[in-house]
Amino acid sequence: RSREMPQTMPSAAICAWALLLAPAAATNSSGGVPLPASRPDKCMKAMWPDVVDSCESVGYHGACEARVARMASSYSGTCDGYCSSFGFECVSGRKVGAEAGCGTTITSSQYLTCSDRITEEEAVCSCRDPHDTFLWHGATDTCGSGRALVPHGSAATCAEFCTAQGLACSGGEAVAPEGCMSKGTQLGCSAAVAASGSVCECDGQYDRSGAFAWPDKLELCAASAVLVSGTILKEQGGNCAGYCEHLRSRVPSFDLYFNCYAAWPAEGRGCGAYKGARRLRGLSAFEDCLQDFHGADAVCACSFADL
């Protein structure tokens, strides 16, 4: 059950924490963990063009895929060309077989890379939203990659809404009569969210861990990794394991279970200790997390279960 994670923590490890710590949930027929009912639409397939078969959704950890037409004539014969036509990124593709729809029997010869060019008009393309719009806190619907419907009362302005996601606002719109996936009247980032809601457009890489909002940090080093002062570490047992555990219920809108998965002594280098990926000599990652830094600063990397 892979997922696309541009973060420091391997996706498999995050899924393992999720299975151990998240509340039990029924899985769908394809084995994926289903999306919680409160999440907005992850795949936004209503805006995908030339769909022949929308394929079965594969849950929170799966990619979004569809069997599509006009590949050679309209999308340069590549899944890269198809996915980018509506603001998504390609994950993979495959040639269609003899079966109707998306097919359940797939041979190795059918698989395509995102840039593989085909001459056939139909293929199955797997695409992802690079902005993780469906995870944005406070939104009630997804309106395209990097665009979300924000209800009145969730934020005062689109600028405030985007900042709360750790992103930069690039626009705000009134909701068009045709729905939020259509372009509405431009309101701007600083205009008040309308009584009927506004479509907010945000730029940047969304950090699923919410590390930009973690308390008691000196500096954000990367997604899920922060520089922590020795004083704060001493209050949490002297180690990164204590720091990560204390994040539970302390990160606004990110009610996640955090566990340390790596730690580095800062040694006066700040986040450079993390970026150099220097591990404590002779210790495992688990032992790193329990290492007492005796009041010195350290970089703590915390995993999270975000089901």
C-alpha cells in the first residue's frame, strides 16, 4: 500500500505506524484503507478529461487512476501529458489489455513509465495531486489541484487559510454558479471569505506532518524534521523520543500520533546536522531517538499516522 510521500519518512514506515496506532477501519476490496468520510474528494475525477472508465478507488494510500481516451491524439501519447493537462502529476501508466474497463489481469509488458509514448488512443493513467489538496484542514471540497472550497467561518481570508496550511496564497475567488471547479470572480487573497464560501488557491509543498506548526522548535529543517533546543529536550526527557511524543494534540488541526524515528546532534550546525544526514556513531535509529543530549540542541525527526 504505497503512497506518494515527498517527505523524510519512508511511506512504508508511515503506513506501519498508521496500522499500529490509528483507529481500526474496514478496508475496501482492493485492500486499501478507505478515506475517512469527512475527507474531501482526493482524486477529483469529475475534472479528468476523456475518461472511459474511472476505475475503482484504492483508498487513502493508493493512487488515482482511470482508463482514458485520445491519448495519442491529444496528450502526446504519454501519461505525463494526460495528468499534467489538469494540474496533476503522473505516477505510472499501463497499456490496456483485452479486458474491458481498467482490467484485473495485468502483465509486465503492459506497464508504462510516465514518459513512455504510445500510439494507441487508450491507456490507464495513474495521477496524483501534487498539492495534497484533499488533506487541507478546514476545506469542505476540493476544486482542483491547489484549490479548495473554504466555508465562511473557517478562515477570515484566503491568505489566512493558506497560511494555516503552511502554504502561500495565490488567489481567492467567489464560487462560480457551475461549482467550485469552474473559475469564479476574482476576490484576491486579502478579501473576506464570502458568506457562501470562497475558493482559495494556495501554492507550495503541503507538509502532511504539520511540522511548520510544531511547537517549541528553533527551526523547521524539512517536512517532519525540526531543530529543537536543549532546554526543551531536557523538559521532555532529554531526547527526541520525548519531544515527538509530546506533540500529540499540541499541533493545531493536526491531531496525529507522533513517534521519533531519527535524531541528530546539532553540534552548532543547526539544520545542517540533518541535511548532512549524520547518524549517531554506532547507534540504531531507535537508539538515536532515546539518546540523552544532555541539554544540547538536536534535530528531531518524527513520524506520524495520518489516517
